[in-house]
Amino acid sequence: MSPSINDYLNQFEAHRKAIGFISEVLGFDASGLVTFLVFAVASFLVVNVMALVGGLGTYAERKISADIQLRQGPNRVGPYGLLQFLADGVKMLMKEDIFPAQADRTLFNLAPLLALIGVFATLAVLPFSSGFTLTNLNIGVFYLIGVSSLVGVAVFLGGYSANSKWSMLGGMRGASQIISYEVPVTITILSIVLISGGMSFGSFVETQGGFPHQWYILHNPFTFIAFFVFFIGMLAETNRAPFDLPEAESELVSGYHTEYTGMRFGLFALAEYIEVFVLCGVAAAAFLGGYKVPFDLGNGVVFVEKLGLPAIIGKNIGQLLQMGSFLTKTLFLYYVVIWVRWTFPRIRVDQVMTICWKYLTPIALFNLVGITLWVFAFDGQSIWEVLSHLGGGAHGGGH
Amino acid sequence: MTSYTLDVYMPVIILMALAVGLVVVAVFVAQVLRPFKPSALKEQAYECGEDPVGTAWSNFNVRFYVVSLVFIVFDVEGALMFPVAAIFRKFVAIGEGAVLVGSLLVFISVLVFGIIYCWSKGDLDWVRSFQLSEDQVNQLKGIEEKA
């Protein structure tokens, strides 16, 4: 996997020629400028796609909830109500912005900004495909956990700065819930780092394979449990039901964003939906094989050798397949997250803390010990490889 | 993997700048389009139609404070274990895995003892019972009788 999208492009002759041409025209070495432009355009693209995903997320949420509750859901704006999120966006722009008189205006303005910065910064390491990853930082997942906790700060600041009792309660609950569930999530991610031998998403995905038995979720019995611990922790980190206590509408009006109106509220909602997507992507990359495609179709060698396509086209077909694989897994998890929201009732605040500290954290610690010993005892092999050795190679699993 | 330069951190800065840009543009566009008719009633804190009483910035349940203290212990330990975990496979491959298994187990046992301690202290219960034991009740009764 290439260290960044820029390095991926650099392997193509056409890209290097273009840099040479631009350098000639401008009269100086343009490779630095081109690097910046590549990153800027790619980041802009990712942000736009993510905004679209966030918007369609609100649509999907309402459509799926309507399905579950035997209703129609949005069906007026555009075909099947698909453009509903644009109408909502326009509505939010037109709404009056109200500042509560007693609020701390600086912090009140800062909170949605922090939420959005935290969420957008996590997009930098999300592995869409082996080439189209903005940057494959060597501290990838560590960076992601650190940056995404900015959202927790934003939730707390949003609740605190409004100086309204509902907001304050929501903000406090949100802060304690987000930091509590960070513990099991960090420990389960740590156990995947142990197996893959690196903190970057590149090393996470490249050590898995295209088939389910090569994924980390089926690597050994402990990782199977770890996936569910991660998924539950992820629901709580993103304030999704059944852990949506910070914004519980039936008891706290709207929780930490009670006093937010118009576009500021919209930005909070956007950040929330993108964060769900990002964490689903992390779950897919860490446990479900990420962008891997069966039969190594992803590296595009087959298209070049068997079909005789030029290298640049063959490789990029492979990239598209990888992106499809990643998005399929991520959107499936996204669907499950929405499904869970409309199926389970909300739990109480003391139950939230009990689930985290008395169940998930001990289970995650147990898993960590188990995976440490597993990697040590079997040299990092998966259960299928170990079984095939035991059976004298009768089962043809493994890499 | 090739050598790392700070180039790879460029998207992080760009994405953060895009987030700031999005907020500024969205809020500015909204400012142009939206109506602006403030009134004292609108700017009241929402308390379901009642006039708000007092401020929300007041004393708060101490449970939140305890949870954040417990969290700090776990988070720092987790952060310290990441580098060890990242090189674990390489050490196992050259047959030196036992050293790292030992150090990881020491770290994990600190966490396990931490959680057992918090649990036995009752710091993991959100709702703590303050019911007195029989001895304590009798003791208090004794004090009362003396008085």
C-alpha cells in the first residue's frame, strides 16, 4: 500500500510527465506544488463525498425507520424523496440564528467548529482503497482515536456554553459516556494492532485477505468477541441509540444541542453522521478486511496480464473494485447502526456506565490477554491456519 | 514502506482548514439569507415554556468527576501500550516475544487491578447506596443516647 495518494499517483508515467511539463512551464521544480494540489483536490473530493454521505445518511435514517415502523418516510422532494436532505439544508440556512442571552458566545460558536474539525481530520487516514487513501500515517489508528475525541470536547462545550439546564445535562452525559467508551474501543483496537504488527491502516488491511476466513473478525475466537465490543463501543462513542442519552429527546428535549438553531445545528448533525460513517469504516478496515477483494483482483495485475489493458487502466479498475469492497462493508455496518437505533429502546444512564465499566472493559481486557498469548503461541497465525497444520494440511485454509 | 516525510501530514492540515472554511462559509451564507429579529423572549434559555430559574452553571454530580479520573488511568495505559503492540509481531518472529509478553501482561495486570480496585470501592456504580450497616446504625444510636 502506498504511503499516500500522492505516492500512488507518482508510480504512473503520465503523472511524472505532467509534473515535468508543469515545471518547464513555470520555470521551477513544481513537484512540491503538485503534491500540495493533489492532496488539496483529493481532500476536497473526500469532504464533498462525505458531506453527501452525511446528507444521504439522514435520508436513509428516515427511510429505514419508516420501513421499520410501516410508514412512508420522506417521498415528496425528488424521486423517492431522495433530495429531502437538500431541502433540509436550505431550510437550515434560512432559519434564524438565535443566541441564548446568557450563553458564553465564544464557546457556543466554537463547539460546532470543533466537532467538524475532529470529524474531518479523521478522514485523512480512512482507507478507501490501497491507492486512494489520503495518507497512510504510520500512527494511523492512534491518530484517529486521538483526533476523534475532539468530538467529545465539542459535545461537552456545546452543552456547557449554552447555559441551559437541558444542554448542560446532555453535555455532561455526553462527555462521560464518550470518554468511558473510549476505553473498550482503544483496547480492542490495541488487540488488532498486536495481530497486524503496525498502527497504520495499511498494515491493518494488507495483513488481511479478500475472503471472510482471512478477516480479523474470524482470525481467532477472541477477535470475534472483540468485534462486537468495538461495535457496541462505537455506537456509544457516536451517541447513537441505544446510547443516545446525550440527546435523549424524551427526557432532555434535545440534549447538548437544545439551544442550537439553524446552520449551527445542521453542522452538528453533519459531523455526527460523518462520524458514524468514519467509525463504520474503521470497523470494516480493522475487522472485515477493509478494501480487500477476493482473488487479488484489487491490485489490477489480472486486468493487465490477462486482458491486455494498459497498466494505468488496469490498476485503476482494481482501485475501483477495492473502493467498492470497502464501501459495501462500511455501508452495511451503517445500515446495521440505523437498524439498531430503530429496534432497541434507549437504556438508562446508570446502565450505560455499567455496560461500559463492568462488562465491556473487563471483556476487552480478557480479549487483550487472550490475543497476546495467541499471537505469542501461534506466531500470529489465524485459527484456520493452526487447524490446517493440526489436520496435516487437509483443510486448505489460510493465506 | 518508504521513509516518512512530513508531506504525509499535509492532508490533515488541509482537512482541518476545509472544516473551518465550511463552518465560516455556511454561517456567513446563513447570515445573508436568514431573518434577524431578536427579542428578549426568543433569547431565553429553553425550559419548556417556563421562565428559566437561575443558571445552569452550578454544582454537578461528583460521579462524572470520578469517571473521568478512572478514564485517565486507562487511557494513559492504553496509549503507552500502543508502541509495544506495534512491534510485538517482529519480536515474536525473532524469538524474543517472551520479553514483550511479560511487559504487556504487567501493563494489563495494572489495569485489571485498577478496575478491581474501583469496582470494590463502588466507584463503578452510578447510583451508590448510602444505606448504613447495622453496626454503624448502632454506633450512631449510641452517640445519640450519650447526647
